Amino acid sequence: MLEMKDVSKVFRTDLIETHALRNFSLTVKAGEFLAVTGPSGSGKTTFLNIAGLLEPYESGSYKLDDVEVTALSDDARSHLRNQKIGFIFQSFNLMPDLNIYDNVDVPLRYRRMNYAERHKRITKCTRDRRSRRAHEARAGAAVGRPAATRRHRARDCG
């Protein structure tokens, strides 16, 4: 499912090089869960950004479901990210002018999913929270619980 071999990422300024990841290797098989922990500055966010196809890396290889992502174009990475990766950000990164239903609908439209299937999935995942605005979704009350902690529902949402 996810395989990184000798992945390195360096942040550079005019005066300093910071090795956020140095020859990092990891394999996560289908169905496995992973907790990323460590002290500040240990590379957790850099790893997650690379794994989420949000940030490039200097060297090594990264396969996501047997697709080598290193040489993919930005469009190809975006498509792969949309099909294979789900994000739940600490701050949710929701569009504040949209209600919860419409926020969930946006990535499904990018997948070119038909209206009936989108509506079925969104309705199942959001239930009584659809009319709430994104700015009302605090501390996981409207989005975090149905999409993140209830695995059976999360799978049906995307």
C-alpha cells in the first residue's frame, strides 16, 4: 500500500541545511494502522506531507499502491491523492461559506462521482449535521466523529 525507501528531504536557507528526513524507509501494508509520534522537529509533518503527495523529496523512492510517485506530474499526483488519500486536518480546512454537506461533496465531484452516489454517501456520513456551516464544526463535533472515528462510515464517504 505505502512503501518508502531511503527517502530524504532537506530544507535549505542561505546559511543552513536542515535534514527533515534522512534515508527514511517504511512499509505500511493494506489494513495496517500507523501512529506517527515523536518530538518537535523530528520529521513527522514532513513525512505526512510527503506521504500525502503534498511535498516533494530529494531522494529515495515512494510507492503508493504500487505506483511510483517520484516522477508523477502535479496533475497525476493530485489525481492519485484524490483517489487514494484522505486527510483530516486538525483545523479541518473546511470552506466556511459552505455547509457540511457541500464541503463533503467537493472532493467527490473531483472524482467525477455521479450525483446519486454522492448524495447517498454524503447523507449516510453526515446525517443530521448537513445544514450546519463549516465554521460551526468545532472540535470534531460535526465532521471529525462521523468521518474519522467511525471507520465503517468513513469508508462509505469517499
